[in-house]
Amino acid sequence: MSARIFEIKRFAVHDGDGIRTTVFFKGCPLKCVWCHNPEGIDFKPELAYYENKCINCGECIRVCPNNAHTIEKGVHIFNRKKCTGCGNCEEVCLGNALTLYGEEVTEDELLPKLLEDKEFYENSNGGVTLSGGECLMQSDFCAELLKKLKENGINTAVDTCGFVPQQAIDKVIPYTDVFLYDMKAYDEDIHIKCTGYSNKLILENIKYIDSCNKAIEVRIPYVPDYNSDQIEKIAVFLKDLNNLTKVRILPYHNYAGSKYTSLAKKNTLPTQLPTDSEMEDARTILRKYGLKVVE
Ligand code: SF4
Ligand code: SF4
């Protein structure tokens, strides 16, 4: 079995407890306006082109089977519509101007890479996190991989937006130690405004995971003018969960602008950033409801 991923990050310290390796799966069912991983939204492979790095060497023209690259009047032109994501040009690009997001990997290829840092996991109470995009859109592969990780004594985390069929959760739940669960809004209309979709399924699924007695760490992106008025409602909802271990508020940042440009995607990133005092106020609200808040 194989899966499509767009990054493997070693020594990650924000994707669950301890030192971890995080695998980012391609494809996401939501369209969050503040998405900082636009390369993870579409399932298909995508070539990012960083124009400012191109040195017009022409190597990409030589290897592209679809003539997607040309140099006209001394300037490199990339015709995205012709690209089928083979990755040939990324390998030869002398300016590091090209990055292909969307590599096919098998479990046998991935597992040894994830086991490389086993010693670091053991010394830090860390492990492996499956993330995205939305990893549970490829739940069969995730279940197989998580099973093998557990057979090797590795702590496992699944980072999910929760907007997946319950069957996808059922497949991974026996092999998952903790779910890192995103909560973007409690009110359905706000959730639709922020992500394009209702949150009914997301609220049902977190209650379902809780009913299975699985540890849950909730992560709330804090985005001024979008979901900043939702913290108290989310807190009221979360206080009734039995297996919530902690809540983490993630301050919105807009570092992903150049990625949108490189992928020719419409940049939807909000302009307003949260202040430190807004973040502290949000944490205070969560603590008021007895929730364990970590930074
Ligand atoms: S990824 Fe392949 S098809 Fe796409 S531009 Fe590069 S060489 Fe051409
Ligand atoms: S190979 Fe890279 S640096 Fe060379 S022309 Fe193509 S995009 Fe530019």
C-alpha cells in the first residue's frame, strides 16, 4: 500500500509530546482561510515555483516530458497546466527554485525513516505524528503504518481536523495513543465562514473518540476577526470531555504567503495577527473552565 505525502519533519517539538517525527499527508477536506500549509490542501502532486530563486539555467526545460518550462526573452516561464508532477525538474534545478509537493511512499519505505530517531523518542517521551493536510483521508494506509509503529514500541499521535467519516477514525483508533484534534469554532456559521464547511461531524467525532477513552489534545488556532469570539463556547464544550489531556492555543501567523504565490493559489491569509494579551486572555478563558492549557 502507498500514500501521498508532502513532508517528513524530524525533531518536531510542536506536534505532540517530546521529540517526534511528523509525516504530512497530502489532501485536506477543509478550506481554512488561514491555512499555513497550502501545499497540503489538494491531493494531487503540485510543483511550487519560487521565481526569485530561478537563475534561468534552463535545466528544467531539458528534463520536462511535457514542455511545461520555457525560457522566453531570457526569462523562465512555468506553464502549470502542463505539469503532471513527475518531479524530474525539481531534481535538476540549479537554483532550488522548484519543489514538488506530493510524493508517493510505501509503508516499507516510510517505516525505516520513522524508526531512525527511536532513541530520541524514547529519551523525550516522543514518537511519531501523522498530520497533513488531513492524514485520515488516507486512513487505510495510516492504520497499517500506525500498527507497525506500535509493533516497534513507538508512541503514536494522529493530528486531525476531525472532518472525516467515523469509519476512518475506527481504522486508526486501536493503534493511536493520542489524537491532536483541531477545533476552529463552535458556532456552525462561524465554522463555515472560516473553513467552508459545517462542524457538526467534527463535534460528533471528538465526542466519539472521547467515548472510546482515547487521549485527546485539542488545538485551537486563534485568528482575530475569524474565531476569536469562539474561545468561551469551545471551552464550555470541551469541559465535558473525559479524556481531554490538554488544550493548546496556536496564535495565527502569516508566514505562508510565499507558498501561496509559489503554487499560484489565491492567498486568503488574514492580515491581522493576534497580540500577546489577546492570547493570554484566551488562555485565561480556557483555564476558567478547568482546562489544562499549555503553550
Ligand atoms: S514536475 Fe515533471 S511534468 Fe511538472 S514541470 Fe517538472 S518535469 Fe515537467
Ligand atoms: S532549473 Fe530551476 S533555476 Fe533553472 S531555469 Fe528551471 S526553475 Fe530556473
